[in-house]
Amino acid sequence: MKPITALWVFLLFNLLAALTSPIEDCDETFNYWEPTHYLAHSYGLQTWEYSPIYSIRSWAYVGLHALVGSFRRLLPFPTKVGEFYFIRYALAFVCAVCQTQLFRVISITLNPRIALFFLLAMISSPGVFRASTAFLPSSFAMYTTMLGMAAFINWRGGLRTAQGVFWFAVGGVLGWPFSVALAVPFLVEEGVLAVVNGKEAFVAAVRRLVKGVGASVLVVLAEFTISSTFYRRPSLVPLNIVLYNVFSPPHKGPNIYGTEPWSFYIRNLLLNFHIFLPLALLSLPLFILLKLFSRQPLASGLRTLVFISPFYLWLAIFSAQPHKEERFMYPAYPALALNAAISLHILLAALGQSSSRTLIGRVPAGLKLLIVLTTLGTSIILGFSRILGAYDAFSAPLHVYEPLQNPGVAVQGGSVCLGKDWYRFPSSYFLPKGMRARFVKSEFRGLLPGQFAKGAAEGEGGWWPGTWVVPEGMNDENLEDVGKYDDITTCEFLVDTHFPSSAPSALEPAYMLDTDTWEVVRCERFMDAGRTGVCSMTFGKENTLVSRVYTAEEAGKIVDIFQQHGHDEIDSARVYGNGTTEEILADIDWQKRGIVMDTKLYPNAGTTMGKDDPYTHKPEDVRRGLMASLKALKADKIDMFYLHGPDRKIPFKDTLREMNNLYKEGYFKRFGISNYMSWEGIYLALQRTVEAELFPCLRHYGISLYASQPLAGSFLAGRYTWDQETSEKGSRFDPKIFQGTLHRGRYWNDSYFDALDIINGVAKKHGLTVAEIALRWLHHHSQLKAEFGDAIIIGASSTKILRAI
């Protein structure tokens, strides 16, 4: 493929990203779009990072984008939304040029096939799709990384060390300082070659390095001058960023915004690159194997070893950091794609050259090609599907403000208020001229942005005083400033989401349903990621109630798969695993994973299940049970607390009174009931009795249904036959335990097995599993509705079972 063709391909996908990609990181809005809007229109929202006291954001970087946006105002029909997309289109073009340059160098220096695989990995990655036009320093660093890598890799016509050093320096100074780490393997190679190849090579290397460092110093001076001018005090922003992120005390620094386990980036990169991530990780082992089994000396491929090192280095550095965010991987995306392309090239070469005496060599060439194309095609389709899915699920913020642009809707000087959805605000570019975004009180307890000081366009304060005036109420500890909130009665407009699966509260009422106060101007779909939940019943210590997943490591793998498919709600109970289920959930750091946690209290006193830890539904036991669950879960509160079954010895009103007290005290957000006979939520294609009376009642009172046992307690998982007398120990059909006896009585009969035979025939005809058919029926043909907050509770005792359903 010619470079010009690659340019058009890259540009096409980048322009699509510019037009459709949602802003998924509020840091992009408040730290970059808002300051750019301030420079362009003299008002906007200011974060603490732009206070001259801290000065950890570069006005040179922001100003460059504001300058680009100003060209749009010179064209016909200028609008602020037009400026927003004009800047995005410019980013798309710059990114495409950088991608094409690296593609060209890979093609002429390494191999055209490697270049083609690099292109496929880049254009099919949802991560690259977002990063290509994201207004973030890490995206800018990704651009310069591609130019730096291209300079270092391209040895034709002489080494380009100076260019490589310069481009990595530009990315580190104007973008993200840490991105210069990706240059380390190239600089090490340069140093080794300079020492090994004699005095002349050493002198030439020093000259190249001095030239590159000299140009880099000019970039540092330019950034220092521009940012210091705006802040009106000496400000070396890259140094401030490093000091804040690396040397802050525990109560400050990035970790106060959340930490993640070491596996976070592996899981995230799998979602964003699919098969290309395993290929990237295999590049070093494959390279070593290639050299071991080839006749070429190891030294002949040392340059390739240098090329594949940056991704490993970056992944190791950032996996070791507690605070993790997807955008931190952006600079290494080109390195990942290159590694994956090299791996694929090695594998295809090995397949093509295999001896006919080996097993691989006996496979027909056409079949090999089919396997490779199918694997690659599946990964690419998955990538495009995720891109489309993200647009469909999360693009609402880019469209919901459109009515404000219509004549007579917005008021000059009016305001749009944001509550719990403050972090989804796409920027002031989507508001009419003179209209401001303001905040109203919600459950959020961190520091929100304030308003930049008024600029000259509004007749006050000279040019951009907000860049140098120290704002009030700012701090670097994420401590709430109540001065950032406005009275909701002063709001002309309000933007809010309504998820029926989330209960309203005093600070986050269901504004959309309050039609006496508010009129709906525009409503857009937005995905409720918590609709599907997983039951953790099988987690617990060995020899406890129905437990079959005994360690946090095993449980963590199951939850990893569950979250990779976009779900985050887990259903537990105090009785599960005799209390150890909740302990295992604590051990997998459910809160750091962003899990929505539900648990239940079963009245087990007087039963074998309550021998060691008995509970009734007396008010004092309800409180004691919830406190025990919170302690086991290592949490202060949960999302939903169920009564796990009726306690007919205790007046229901007494139990509910205590539940209400616990709710008011903030220990849970939603109340549920389970196993209440006619109110039981068992719902599947073979058990639809709830449709007659329960569903009409729930709809009348606005209550959600969480459908339990969608696979009839694994009966529809395809593992059982009528003549089967034994079952797996501890399983739902193990006749030796209470749960097994209950499920056999419910499902183990002629009518269910007759139905199973019919479903099996349909499954074979259409190439589906029985479990797939059962879940598809619930999702697409049942009375469950997302708009009412309904959900499906699934359960699994292994990663294999969860993948199958």
C-alpha cells in the first residue's frame, strides 16, 4: 500500500472519530476544552490545575488549539459548535499525517506487510479511534511518539537521532512529560552503538544528540515563556506535572482520584485492541524463538529488539502505578500496534515456511490463510462493533444541547445547570454565546470547576485575567467547595439523566419526572451499564453453602470477564458462603473496580443455615446483619439492600421501619425483596407466571424486576439429562444440599425435560446453545424493560461457564 493511500485511510477513520466520538473523560472537557473556550470567548470553567498557585497545565498547548479554532471564525456561518468540530478535524488531519509517516517508515525500513498490519491494528482499535481526535496531552504525545519512532527507526540516508529527540521532547514538553520514557530504548541503542563503533561514531552520535537536545531546549524555553506570561509568574509546567504526580504526599497527588489493580491496563487494552494485544505481548518471545530456530545470529535482529521494547517498558511502568486511566496508554498505542504487526509477520512467515514433515506444514495453504483472515477479521469486526456501540451508548451529551441553538430557546446570559451529570458536560462550545454552565448540589463530594475571571470580550479585567488571577476555593486535595454551587431556582435549563435502576435521593431527585417544575426540551438515549448483574452465590470458602469458587483470584477472573462485557452490578447475600462470599468480594477490591454492590439478609435463625450466624428480621437483627455485610465488604454503604425472604414471626411494619431508618442514614440507596412467594422474581421462557399479576403491579407502582434464575438454576445450561442421578458437588442440583433439593423440586420433572428436548432441537438447527436462546428470549421477547430499570441476574461458578452465557 502506498503512503498516500494509507493517509486517506487514516484520515477517513480519524474524521469519523472527530464527528462521532463521545467525550468519555471529563478531564478533556474541563482541563482543555474549557480553557480553550475561555481564550476564544473570554468565559469558561476553570479547574484547580489552572490556578497560578499550581500551574500544572500548559497554556502553550491550549493556546495552540485556540489559535486553530480561531480560523473557523473567519469562515462563513461561524458557530461555537463549528469551532469545536473544526479543532477536532484539525486533530484528525495531524494524527493521520503522523500515522502515515510511521506507516511509511515501517514499510521502507522493516517490511510492507508489517506496515499493513500496523495500519489494520490502528484503524480497528476503539482506543486509537478515541485517542486520534481527543483534546488531551496524552493524545498529542501519541502524535509526537509516532514522529519520534519514525525518526529513530528510519536509518536510510543516515541516523535521525536529532529528529527523534526533538519530537519526543515536543510531546513531553507541550503534551505529557512521561511520554519521553518511550524514547529510552532508542537512546540506549544510540549510546551502545556509539561506544562500540569507535571514536568517529561516538563523536557523530554526540553531535546528533546535542543537535536534538538544543532544539528541545528551544521548545522548553518557548513553553516556559508562554505559560509564564499567562500565569504572570515563572512556571515550568512539565516540571510541575512531574512533581505533582511523582512527589506529592499521600493526601494529595493522583492517587486521591482512585486506584486500580495491576491488571487494569491488560483488561482495558484487550477491550481496545482484542487479538492485537496478545500479539503485541508475544512479540518478544516470538522474536527470541525466531532467532533460536533461524541460522541468523542474534545480533542481526537487535534493532528489532529495540523497536519492540517501548511498549513493554511503558506497560511495566504504568501497571506499577496505583492511579490508572485509559488515556495514560495513548502514547504507547503506536508501539503496541507495531509490536502486534511484527508478531503477526513472524507467525505468517513461520506458517509459510513450515516443513511438510511437520504438523503445521501439512495444513493446506488455503486453510492457513482462512484461519489467519478469520482471526484478524473477527478482531477487526469486534473493534468496529465497540466503536459503534460506544457511539450508540454514550453520544447523547453531544446532541442533547442542540435545541439551545434554535432561535428563541436560549436566553442571553442564561444558564444551564448540571447536577450528578456534571462530568458528562461536553464543554461550553455546545452552549449559545453568553450562556454559562453552572452546578447544583448532588451526591458528589469532590472539587468542581469554578468560573474563569471575566475577560476583555465581556468588558472587564483586560485580556484573559483568569489565567493569572488566583481563583477562590481551589485546592489540590479534591476537597469540596460549596461556593461552586448555584441555587437550582436560578437555572433556566437543567441537564440530567434518569436511570430507573437508580433510586432518586434528596440531592439527586428524578428531575425528569417532575413535570410540574420542569419541561422536557430534548431527551436522548444513554446506556444504563448496570442493567445486567451477576450473582456471587458460588463465591465462598470451601465447604460453605453452595460455594464452588473458593479464592479471590478465581472470583476476580470471573468478575473480570463480567466487567469486560460492560456490566458492573453484583448480587450477594449475608447467607451466601456462610458470610464468606462478601469477604471474597472485598478481597477482589470491588469498590476500586467500580462495582455496584447489592446484598441481602435472610432470616435464617432456627435453620441449619443459621447455626453459626443466626438472623431474624427484628429491627436490631436487620441493623446487625447490614453492619456485618458492610464490615465483610469493607464498605460504608452499598447500592441495594434486600430482605432475602419473609420472616412471618416479625411484624412486617417493624422490619420496614428499621429498613427506612437505615436508608435515611445512607447505608444503601435502594430497597429490594426476594423470595416473597408471589413476589419472587423467577422469570424465564419456561416460567412466566409473574406476567399475569406481578408485572402489572410493578408497572403501576414503578418498581423494577430483577429476573433471577434465567437459566432455571443452570438447567438450561445444557449440562443435565433426565436419567442423571448425580450432580456436581455443591451445584444447584446437588441432591445432598438444601439448594439442590429445592431446584430439583422446581425444575427436575417431565415437563421441563420435554421442553428442553424441543429447545435442544432448535439450538442445533440454528447453531446456538440453549443458554443463548434462554437469555435472548429474556432480552428481546420478555416483559423486561430497560426503561423501568429491570435487569437479569446471572450466575457462574467458572470463567468457562460465564463465557458460554
